[in-house]
Amino acid sequence: EVQLVESGGGLVQPGGSLRLSCAASGFTFRTYWMSWVRQAPGRGLEWLANVNQDGSEKRYVDSMKGRFSISRDNARNSLYLQINSLRAEDTAVYYCAREGGTYYVEYWGQGTLVTVSS
Amino acid sequence: QSALTQPRSVSASPGQSVTISCTGTSSDVGGHNYVSWYQQHPGKAPKLIIYDVSNRPSGVPDRFFGSKSGNTASLTISGLQAEDEADYYCCSYVGDYTLVFGGGTKLTVL
């Protein structure tokens, strides 16, 4: 069974940084593209970034380039998202996701809540 | 990457059919056959229900049907059931390994 478990969320002050983690199990992690998607309270889904199987290719939504950094550690079956210069509008549930055979999200974690507030 | 356009809400009675549209551009929906749909119940993670425009993952009932014409994709749910009440999101490939979601549609089963 595919399992994706996010951690690292919490309350952060504006301007701060956070590193989210995602522990993957139940599949061969190193063979899949992985993504991060977020959802602000009461709002829709927003795709943020993805990374290829060996971590050599990374893509970001244009509005997040420079503040967000996605990475992975295949030895640890883990995905990461570093977020810098946090703003109130970054408050959201952040989902770790496994992509499918083409271009879609096949599996989702349960999400970790990031709250940016002073 | 601009969000795809979906109606904010749709509603129908049990047993009826409902269609949710997802409008993009020739750069996303119209340019690729990589539209997916997700169902999200309150407080839960999204769930994939359609991928590559019209394919259903194992376990998704055939009441869920995906299609595309030009720059607009559609999700049709037939034989509506109470448990279908949820938020639905479309998503499209926009090139260079990147994705964009629609704004979401709240389905109410009357």
C-alpha cells in the first residue's frame, strides 16, 4: 500500500523558513516523479513543484521560484520542500504526492498544515 | 501558469447526472491529452478519479466519465449518489513537466 506521510508543518513567523518532509513507503520511491501541492484554507489546490526520479530535474510554479526548493533522498525514501521568506499567504495544508505514469498525481499524503503568523 | 476555470458549484438530485467543466487554453487543456480529475471530501486528501482525459483508476466506478473538446475538459457523474457530494478539481499538464489545477467545483447532491 502506497503511504506518504508529511511532517514539519507548524506555526512560523513571517519571514521565517521551514523544511517539510515526506516519508514514502509501499512503492519503489526512486522510480517516480514526486510533487508538492498546497491548499490554503477554504481555497483550491495549487501545484507547487516536482522532482524527477534521481533529483536532477526540478520544476516550480512560476510564482514560487526562488523561495521554494524541492529535493529528495532516495536512500531515505524521502521528499522535502524548503520554504523561505514565509508570508501569511503561504498558510496552507501542504501535500506530498506521487505522480503517475504520465502527468497527474496518483497518490496523496494526508498533508501537513503550515501557519504563517506573528 | 493560470488556474483552469471551473464553475464554483453545481447541484443535482440523486440518480441524476451532472457535468463539471474545466476550461483552459491551447497551452494546457487544449494542447495535451493529460487532464486529470480529483475528488476531495471535507477534511480529506484529494483522490484521483480520472487521468489522461478519460481513464479511470482501478476502483473508481464507471459512473465517472471524463472527456475533452478543444480547450475544455469535462467530468460527468451519472447516477448521482449522496457520497458523490464533494469538491472536484481538474488538473492539466502545461508542458515542461509542470501541472496546473482548476479552481475547484463544489458538487451538492440535493
